[in-house]
Amino acid sequence: MISVEQLSVRVGHFALANVSFSVPTGQHGFLMGKTGTGKTTLLEALCGLRPITGGKVSLMGREVTHLPPAARGIGLVPQDGALFPHLTVREHLAFALALRKWAPAAVEQRVQELAEWLQLGKLLSRKPAGLSGGEAQRVALGRALSFRPDVLCLDEPLSALDEETRAEMCGVLQSVRAHTGVTILHVTHSLADARKLADCVLLLKDGQVVRREA
């Protein structure tokens, strides 16, 4: 479960105060709201990428409010994937595992599992410049899922894709839930995506989150 209680965060002149919401374990929650309401800021605070000024964050029953990002057990797909231009697909899939000092044999096994599951096997030697939009998003997703996180955070992962690729990636995200049981918080502007994928919708408006079932 993702649980946020009375969270406050400030970025420059922008601030969110006393925001609370939850996403039950195994569900796909969508965080929606107008541009500038703070959706990405809230997601980054949850991941430990923005300092918070108050409140509490708990993930899967464990308080992580003051833990560094790597200790929170969150896989993050930032806007536009944010792939490293100098790394191959193979190196992206291995990146989080190397940071966590997995044994080389275990890293290679996990890379092969991800490559097969996400249909990246023929792309392992390529760098981001040689990938289509859908391929790049699958790499970003594989990187985020590589260490088997309990929570997956997605920041508008489908916004730059054409309709055909968008539909394909919706299928991939459905497969992710079925395959892993991961709890997902997904920032988007798209009601169509929410209708396809969401268990619950969290609407950020006037600094507060209103929950409704999808």
C-alpha cells in the first residue's frame, strides 16, 4: 500500500500542504489534475527526490519518510523515460542491480528475464538514440522494475507516444501488474488511459487529493 499522510513540500514559490491519499496494495492508482497543480512534485516527494517539510510516507506498511530514494523500494519511470544516452539497453536494465551490488551472474539472469518479457532481446546492444518511442519506454520500465520493487511510480509515461504505441504500452502495463503484483502510482492527464488501467483515480485540486473509484 502507498500511504501519504499530511504531506507538505515546497519547491521555490510553489508549495503543497497537508496532502493525504492512499493506493491499496496491488492496485493501479492514477494521479490526475491540471497542469501546475503539483502532480510531479508530489510523485518526486514520494520517491524521496524532493525534501518534504512535514507529513509521513509509508510504503507496504513501512515508513520511508526520511529514507534516501534507493532505500524506499520504488521503481520510477520519469517523464520521457530519461534514459542515459551513453548506455546500451543491456546496461540500462542492469543499472539498478549494479548499484545494489548484485552478483554478475544474477544481473545477467535478470537482464535476460526482462529482455524476454519486455521484448527487448534484439535491442540489448543499442543505445537510446536508436530506439523508437515505445522501445525507449519499455527500456525505462525494465530499468525501473529490474530490482523487483514493491511500488512503481510513472510520470506521464505514455504522453509522447502515438496512438498505436500508446495502446501497446497500455497492454505492457497490464502485463506488469499481472506479472509482478506491483502497486502503481501513475501521473497522467489522459482520462482514456485511466479508464483502461485505473483501479482508482486521485484528483489533485487546490492542493488536496480527492479519491474516486475508476
